[in-house]
Amino acid sequence: MPLPATIALCILGVIVILGTICTIRAIKIKKKLPNVKSAVSWTKEEEDKYASLLSEMVKIPTVSKKQEEEYPDFIVFQDKLKELFPLFFAKAENHDVDGNILRKLPGTKPERGALLLMGHQDVVPAEGQTGWTVPPFGGVIKDGCVWGRGAMDCKSTVCCELEAVEELLKEGFDFREDLWFFSARNEENSGGGSDAAAEYLKNRGIRLNVVLDEGGAVIGGVFPKLEAPCSAIGVVEKGFVNLKFTAKGAGGHASTPPKNTPIARLSMFISEVEKKGVFEKKLVSPVPEMFTAIAPYLPLYFRVPLGNLWLYKGLLKRVLPLFSPMAGAFISTTAAFTVSGGSEAPNVLPDSAYVICNMRPSVHQNADKSIAAIKKIADKYDVETEVLYKKDASKTTDTNSREFAFLTKCISECLPDTVVTPYLMTGGTDSRRFEIVCDNVLRFTPTRLTPEQLAAMHAANENIGIPALAEGVKTYKYYIQKYNA
Ligand SMILES: [Zn+2]
């Protein structure tokens, strides 16, 4: 037999063997979610109460303020919290950090360590947003939901956390670990409240076992053909970079334009960045863990590649960006051109034009490396690069840690119809600041959100379902109870 035919047969044999191994493995990992009752339940009266608590919170327009600005609305809001959750605020030590709530409920066995629950008080503005069908700060309750700015992001988190603790206090629960609560008044504008609070703890030598913040939630439709909702626990946040790209030229009258004007060069530069894919694509933790978690619940044709990452990583790197922008963002740095400027008049050539680019560096290609990669393209078109702001990705919380496993177990018991998975956050929270006092920063609110509700975050008609709110309160309560057992 001639050699090429032997080689071809060998290759075919290897393909058949690998295909068979992958298919057998994919068949074996198939799972169904257990058909068991949730460990938590609640009454209609409780639902009404929780809706009214959140509604009261939404009515106070706590729009983000810089750390140095006056914050009268936040003082009103904090007084309201004391009224709504009286036991917690009476019993918890006050460690207020410049208008950012930091409280400690001392445990009876503080040597066991401490946990911190957090969620921000501030909200993004609603002014100028068309499409609101309810007053943004009306705290309207209708159609089984609480509506208004902050109803989801993130007053619902604060409401669920505080009400869970309040109910436990009312029941005379024995808090063994110290329980800290933190709520920034400037998370939405990165105003520094969380830095100050984390430093405050660090300076007092306080270490935390776990930090639980907003970030992930219970979301449906995250992957094609995955029928169950995902309880996505954020274990890492991508970095954040703002760059200004400037192209210069001679200016002049628009009636006699030369070639390669500043705007033309900027356009070619942007086009190359978009088309060529400047950044390195790689599947790094927690993305493989995410696929491993959801694979058993997918049809066979998805289970084969996702359940055999050892073989299909290379292929997935290529096809993931075709699925959705979110899937693409999981495996590489992203760059979005968001602001631009040039000449002041339609008939004047600019002597200088600029665009601003917001990048989210990946874990494997940090801010400096991502900037270097895009700058290389900018240089080609004689475009200058200026770094306005840069921050690397956060640390990645170990998904093999006791804290991750414990939270996963509690979620599986309270929300047994959901697939629990670690999750790479493409956006940011202020919990990463607490990395200096904690190794286990986890971002998850146990509330169910529809894709429409998710899309309303920072947009018009933000809302949250009242049963989701009740499930959130009871799940936090369950978690704290089990944690202190
Ligand atoms: Zn938020």
C-alpha cells in the first residue's frame, strides 16, 4: 500500500477513535436537574411585604454622587433603611465610611471568621431616558413586579440581604460568625466608597471568609438549547481601559480635501480593529468550568464539544464569537469605540480628530498587553494613542474553594431547577476592592431575571418580579443560617 494512503488511513482511524471517545464521554455526562422541592418557601403576605419594602427604597432618588459631593438623598435613604430594618440597624455596630454604610453584627463565635454581604445604594440617572411607562422614582407595584430605577440594580439585592438578616434577628437566631454589611453610595461612578471601606477593614486587621455582592443572578436563555435557567456566580471581573486615539492633519477648506484626512485614518484604524480581531483568544478559568457545568444539560451535539474541551478548545475559540457578542467577550479583550470628535463646522477639515475607545481586557491579556496590541494598529495609520484610564481584571476566586462549593450547594438546595455555574463578569462591581481582605469574592444575587428585565438594567422600565424578590430573601436567609450552623 503506498505511504500517503497509509497515512490517510491512520488519520481517519485517529478521527474515528477520537470521535467515538468524545461521543461516549458526552453520552455519559448527560444529567437532568433533580425533580426536588426547593428548601425555601414563602407566603403571599410575605411577598406583599417585600414588594412594599423595595418600593419604599426605590422612591428615594439616590443617584450616584462623587465621594466629595454632598449627598442629602442618601441620608434620607439611610434613615429609611433604619425604619424598614430596625433590628439590624439597632444591633449592628456602625462603622460608617463617609456616607457609605459599613455595619457589623458581632457573632457569638467571632473566631470562626466573618462574612460580608454587600450591594450599592446608588443608582444611575433616569433623566433623559425616553420609554419609561412609570415614574422612575415612583416605586410603582404592578403586574407582579416592583418598578423603578434601582428596583433591580441594586436595591433589590440590598433589600433581600437586609430583610433576610432582619427576619433572623426577629427569630432570635444565633449569629456565630461576624456578619458585615456594606453599601456604597458611589458604585455606579466608581467613586471610591468601596476602596475606603476595604482599606478601613484592612487597617484594622480584619479578614473576611467570603464577600457576597451583586453581579451574577438567575438568568434564563444564557446558552442556546439550555432550557434550565443558570445561577451564575461571578468569580472574576474583566479589566477596564479608556483610550483616546488622535489623528492630526493640516486642516483647511472642505472643498479641496487631500487624501488621508484625520477622520479617514481613524476610520481605517477602527475598521481594521473590528475586522481583524486584534486580541488573543483563549479559554481561561472560569470559562472552561462554565462549559463543564452547563454541558450535561445540553443536547448531544453541544455536549460533544463542551464536554470534551481537551479536544475542542481550539475550535470553540473560533466559533464562540459567532454565537453572540457576550460569548466573544468571554474569550478575549473587547474594544468599543464610544465617543468621537473632529471639526466644529461641516465645511472645515479638522486639523485633529479623535475617538475614545472603551476596552475590557481579558484575564490572559492584561491592560498593558491589550493596549500594546491595539496601539500597533493605530501606529500603522499615524494615529496617536493616549491612555486615559487602565485597570486589569480582578483576581479569580478559586472555584475549588470551600466558599464557592458552599454557595453552590445552598443555591442547588434553594433553586434546584437551575444550573449553578461560575461566571466571568464582562462588567464590574465594587466587590473586587475587597480582594485586599478576602480570598473569596463571589458575585451572585439569588433573584430570577428574565432577559427583558436584564435588558432594562440602566435603561427605561427597570423592574423585578415580586416572587423573585421573595425567593431572594429566603435564599439569603437559608445561606446565612447554614453558614452559621
Ligand atoms: Zn449594580
